[in-house]
Amino acid sequence: MKVWIDISNTPHVNFFKGIIKILESKGHETFVTSRDFDGLSSLLDLHSIEHTVVGRHGGFCKKSKLIESSKRILELSEIINSEDIDLTIYKHSVEGARVSYGLGIPSICILDNETAIAQNKLMLPLSSKVIAPDAIPLEEITKYGVHESQVIRFNGFCEIANVSDFKYDDSFISQLGLSEDKLTIVMRPEPVKANYYNGNKDKTIIKAILEKTKSLKDYQFVVFPRFEEQKSVFDYDNVIIPSEPVDALSLMKYSDLVISAGGSMNREAVALNTPALTTYPEKLLAVTKKMIEQGLKIHLLDPEKITKFIEKDKNLDVYHDNNKKILSKLENPIDVISREIKILAI
């Protein structure tokens, strides 16, 4: 069987690398596509994932998003039609859903963001199967026209797959010039280019936190900006901004805390048993709410409180004493996807 995997965002790389490995180990052929966005191609190269870059992200403007998505659908239609694809797998890819449906290719959609309304309206009704964490209420999926028989829910979160074959590599320490005598905090700002994000695109809480912590001598902050122009916003003496792709999983495993206004990096930190603090300013995802309730993640929005938290709690791992116990009971979505592929391959 030949499987097309459309990887449209950088957080999806770690998710799909395990799926690609499983598919190829079982004799299936994979064809991977990506787009020009947020260093995605470089990250795929870092993980030795062969891929074809098709189209680009539309940026902030809704009209530009529509135009670039339409162009990408046209380009993918030609490419995929010539590849003899048997199955498509994607995570929040509008183009993957539209092209697969149009060409009559069965598809599996991985969903973990029920607040991405624009994407979900365009993607979910066209998907053959939808795999989602059980934290997301069934009605949040079926309201888009998906029959409940098409929905497979699992007890867990997607980033468990991201770390399933994780091997720690400390080469990032010299790559980033980290001091092993300092506490390390990894940071990621808001997903301002995402269609579902309605917050202030010109401000980030990460800058406010860095401004308050700039005098802390025992800390070093590794910040991953969302786009090139944002780098200058985080220009502080105790801040390191990676100039090239880095093994973020190993970095987060090494770190004392991850603070992110997005979602994937925080959930990866939890899966790695590293304390995570979310600063997402809008409606929280169902998955995030569940993790906060379980004590797997902390949610704070006040830079002053966050700074005090950082200064007070140098032994941050005490917040996740129950982490391993909870994680041991959760399902790996790779196993769920593998079962569905087996069914579709019969």
C-alpha cells in the first residue's frame, strides 16, 4: 500500500516520523509532502524524512490564506494523481482532505484542535476517518457532518506519539552554547499566523515574561520565534534563539521548564516528563483542560505571577510527580492509527 502523508506544520514532524517508521517497517510505501512554512522543510531534513515541498503558508491575511491554499490544492492534485496513492494521513491539513476526497482516496484525519473552526469545516466532512483524543467531546466533531461511526477516539494526546521512539542526544548543548550551570527554560510565543488565533498579533506574553526575568543570572531562556521578523522582539542577554534546526525533544527533556503560548511544545514536554506551563490567552483546547485538571500542566496568564513562579520553584519537577503514573495509562495514537490502516488495507 502507498500512503500519502501531508505534513503542513512543524509540530507535526515529530508526530509523523513514528508513523512513517511503522508504515515502512510493515512494507508500506510512503510519499510525504510539506509546504514552505516556519522552517518545516529544514526540520524534515533534520529527521531525514524525504519530502516534496508544495506551496506555502498564506501568512496573516485571510485572502492570502485562501489563495495559497487554492494554489496548493491545484499543485497537489497533479502530483498526487500521478502517484497511485491508496491512503492519505494528515493532521489539520485542509489541502490533504480536499485533494484526497476529490481524487477518491480514503483518508485518515488526526484531530486535536476543536477550536480551529475554519480548518475543521473544510477538513472533517471530507475525511473518511477522524482520530481524536477522547477529551474532545464527540459532538465537537459530528457537528461538522461527520458520522459518529467515522470517529475513533483514544485515551491520550497526540504528542505521546511524538516521543514514542525518542532517544536523547545532548549535542544541542554545544550547538546552542548552553551553560550547564544555569537553569534552562524553553519558550514559544502565540501561534499568531493560525486562522483560529484571534488574539493581539502584535503582542506576546513571552516578551513580557522575558522583560521581567532579564536580571535573573541563574537562568537561560531558549526561545523559538514563530517567524523571522519576531526574532528582534526577544533580544535579551539571557535569551538564546536557535539559528538552525535543533533537536527540540532532547532540549525539552534537558530543560527545567517549558513555557509556551501554543500547544504542541507544551504537550511534548508533558510526554517527556518535563514541567510545562501554558500561557495561551484564548479558549483552551479540550485536551489542555483535561491535562490541567490532571495536574500535568499549569496555566498562567499574568507575567508577574509567571515570573514569581519561575523564581520560587527552582525544583520545578515536583509539579509532575504524578506524571509517569498518568502517562502509563494512556494510549499511543500510533497504535490507534496502525489498527485503522490495517482495517483499510484489508
